[in-house]
Amino acid sequence: MAAEGAPGEEATRWHGHPPEVWRERWGVPALRIFHSVGSTNDVARALAEAGARAGTAVLADEQTRGRGRRGRAWTAPGGHGLLLSIVLHPGAAAAGVLPLRVGLAAARAVEALAGIPVAIKWPNDLMVGGRKLGGVLCEGAGEGGRSAFVVAGIGLNVLQRAHDWPPELRARATSIAAETGRAVEIPDLAGRVLADVSMAIAAGGEVLDGEETDALARRDPLRGRNVVVDGRPAGRAAGIDREGALLVQHDGATRRIISGTVRLADSGAARESDDA
Ligand code: BT5
């Protein structure tokens, strides 16, 4: 069982073991585990600013201020999901590449443990059956230029059932348990995600390589579909380039989208608060 404790207080045991046991098992340089914390990304950022080594990880059962991109919230009922942040030293990797590289590694970890195919909706959504299973939030050290470190936050829905979601997410969110009827152990998933993300970052170059772009293309639910970018019809999605930009074709021209919120033009169900 997850450890109990006051918000912001580190857990002394998590799923039956002290954090040090998990740290050793996963081979990470440092690990902080909380029953409840504001945002694991904030804790990881503070550790990174204090010089934490690459691979340093922060986990929580519950976040009181879990966040997505652009001020949106990440909602996860306590103990039902994986809430993980990893300090990365991404070297020369372009900013647009990181969420996709991390998302691909997380998708592969889920596929390996849960046996379900995971789509990656540009730039940071992990989807199963058209519903959101997880998301990635990469935050750098500062605005502009390249960061010495990046905190990769990963939220994955593991044990939630339909009644666990607030009404606005019920039709749009899913979990590994809801998709497979089986539970994956959160510590197993954490270990696998940590290993796969660290390996992908260590091996990754400045831009996505052919293997990565192929793997993303196979998991791209937007490709060939008409899309709406930040609320405006933009054209037909035509894949992801090596810098991590979304390619959109309209009137014979191809535009590179480097940031934004995208949905399918024909998905009424996805007329989401995400467009806000
Ligand atoms: C994301 O943002 O998808 C990135 C989420 C990253 C969360 C992790 S958890 C560990 C770390 N610590 C943090 O504080 N954050 C990271 P975005 O693309 O902006 O999506 C947010 C939107 O997804 C919300 O506006 C909701 O519509 C929806 N959403 C919120 N919680 C969800 C959930 N558990 N499952 C599916 N969809 C959700």
C-alpha cells in the first residue's frame, strides 16, 4: 500500500518498502517519494537547481497542484496513477524533441507492461482508443535558449475506473486497468518508465533519428486527418519532423507547428477545455 503522511512530507515506505529500496532496484541516483505533494515537477526542479544528477526521480501518490501545459490541471485521484518527474540533462537535444522522446519511451513502457498499443498525439498526449491515458510535461531551467536541465513530468492513469473521473474527464480519459481489465503494479511501471526514459535520453541526439520518427509515425493518431490548432482549423496533419514539429498541409503548402494544442477537426467529443 501507499504510504500515508502529511502533504509535502516524504514517505518513509511506499508499496511495502523504504524509498531507498526502490532507488537501488531502479538504479537511479536519487529518489524522493511523497504521499501527497503540490507537483512532482516543482520538487524535481528544486533538486535540479541544487545540482541533482541526471536520472534523479520524484514520485507521488497524489498531487494537490498537479499541472499540465499552459496552466491546465492534471487530475489524478490518490494512489491510482503514476505521477513521476525525472531530472534530465538533455545535452544538445532540441526543446521540441524532448516531450516526444520522453512520450515515446513512456508509451513503450506501457506497451511492454500492459500489452496495449499506445498512440502519441502531438506533442505530449498518450492515448488509447481515442482517450487520454497519460501526458508529458517537460519544463526547462529558463525561458529561451537551451537549459542545463529539463524536468520531465509524466502522468499515467493506471488503476482508475470510470467512476473515479470528474464528469468533464469521464468521456476523455482512460487508464490501464480500464483498458485491460488488469492492474499493472505502479512500482513496476515506474521502474520501467524510468529505465526507458533515461535510456532514450542518453542515446538520443539533437534531433529525432529515423527509428524515432518511424516509431512516432506508427503511433500518430493525427496523420492524414484534418486538425484544429489552438481552436483554428489548420489543415491536414502530415506527420512529425526531426525537430519535433507537427507538419500541417493546407492549400499545397506545409506549415511547421512548434507549439500548440491540437485536436481532430471532426471530433466533437474532443471540444475540450484543452482549447482554452
Ligand atoms: C499534460 O498536459 O498532458 C501533461 C500532464 C503531466 C502530468 C505530470 S504528473 C507528474 C508531473 N507533475 C505535474 O504537476 N505534472 C506532471 P496537457 O496536455 O495540458 O493536458 C491537460 C489536460 O488533460 C487537462 O486540461 C484535462 O483536460 C486533461 N486531464 C487532466 N487530468 C487528466 C488525467 N488524469 N487523465 C486524462 N486527461 C487528463
